[in-house]
Amino acid sequence: MTLKRTRHLDIYITIKELIEEHPDYPVSRLCRLGHITRTSYYKWKSRPDNENDVLNKRIAEKVNQIHEEHPDMGYRRIRDTLEHDYDIRVNDKRVLRICRKKKIRSIIKHRYNCCTKPASDPAYIAENILNREFHSDKLNEKWVTDVSEFKYGTGEDERKGKIYLSVILDLCDRRPVAYVYGNHNDNSLVFTTFNKAIESAPGATPIFHSDRGYQYTSKEFRQKVVDAGMTQSMSRVAHCIDNGPMEGFWGIMKREMYYGRKFRTKEELLKAIEKYMTYYTGKRVQRKLKVMTPMEYHEIKLLGTA
């Protein structure tokens, strides 16, 4: 390829992709806008496949594969997965063009509705110490928590019910420090999750942030926080964004493993939750974690190399 054609490569590729998406676009006008001749464009287009075309075909194959395995993924997450799992490093726009060409779209995101029961007569209310400062460079510096509801049983002959999942996230690596599920959204569920988190991170004294659910405002829970040497923080009334990362986690989890699916039995639902938590911690890359999984980022932080 000559120097001139190399210099115009991006223009050739852009025109080619525009025409593929919009066949009615006139080639001559696009060439004039790109300050190239129709002859040079058609000469480039008729050449044998070059490295760029080969890469695009490889990307398209992997994009299809990723979409089939995770139809919830948008083009940004697909790009991050290409880099993390297949060492294919391209920009967002390229993946977006391929997704549009292949008519690949993520499934619709549903709105997450909180199920936490507010305390009617709270024994203790903490200030919003976290104050939406969600970034953390240190492990066990800031923890956030919440409880969410999941339903199972779809048919008339099937037993219907609910389970409640309580999760504590570390804002540094976005890793679930602890999670517990139960049949009731009660003190026992929240207290057990807190105890499990302490066992997994002995000596940790983070800011512990929650909403004003009755479990978190009880005397018993307040004493557990004090005994652990932690600083308790709570969202303000009707300000869900005060616990934004936790709300975001529920939205992601429910979109990716819950919405659009029917779970016939409690066992089927619990199995799906366990599988997802394993996937989220060890397989799901996040751009905020430098295109790493929570566990990968956690291990790097432990080594002090991040």
C-alpha cells in the first residue's frame, strides 16, 4: 500500500462502513467530503483482504459469541470483554459499528425498586458520613450494603415465594465482601451478613454505609458497628443516590440474571444467584477497575501494585 493510501485508510474505512449501514448514500459525495477520488476508493475497496478486514472479521465473530453468552452486554462492556478475555484492543466506536452492522443490542434495562423497610421508630440514625464520596483507593475503607427481593414460582401449580439477598460491597474493588440470602428481610439476615463480612476481613474498620432500614437503625446493629470499630453512615430520606453503588449493583445483577427470566423453584433461583455472584466477582470486568474483575483488582491491591 502506498503512503497516500495509508494516510487515507481511515477515510476509506469510514466510507465503506457508512455505505454498508446506509446503501442509499452516494459514494461520489462521500468521497468529495473525504477529499479523495472515487477511483482511489474503489481501487482500495477491490483489494484483497488486509489486516484491518481480518481483524474486523475476528472482532465480529467474538462479538457474536459474547452477545450469545451475555445478551445484556452493551457495546462498551463487549469492548472491555474483548480486551480482557481475548486480548483484542480496539476502541468503543469500532465495536459500536460492528454491533450496529450485526444488529446486536443489549436487553432492555429494568428499573430497580428498593425493598428495604424504613424504620418507623429508629433507635439510631447516623449522619451521611460517606456523602457520595464513592471512590476509594484502599481495601476495606468504605463498605456499602442493602437488601433486595427476588421472586420465584410462575405457574398456578407452582409454589410461589420470595427470597431476600443481603450484600456488602467494598467500594475499592467493588467486590462483595459478604452476601447472605434468607426467607425474611429481617434483623437476622442483616446481622448474619455483617458477621460474615467481619470474618472475611478481620480487623477492618471501614465507613459502613446503608439506608435507614429498620435493621440498620436498631440498637443491636448499632452496637455491632461500634464493637467492630467502624464508622456508621446512612443515606438521607428519599435520596437513593446516597447509596448509588449499591443501587447500581442491584440494577446490574437483576438486569443480567433476573429480569426476563422465570424461576420455577426456590432452588433454581438460589442456584442462579450463586452462579451470578461467582461470575460477577471472578469473570465480569469493569472499566472502573481498569478492565479487571473485582477479584483481580482485589489481588492487585493486596500486592500494592495498583
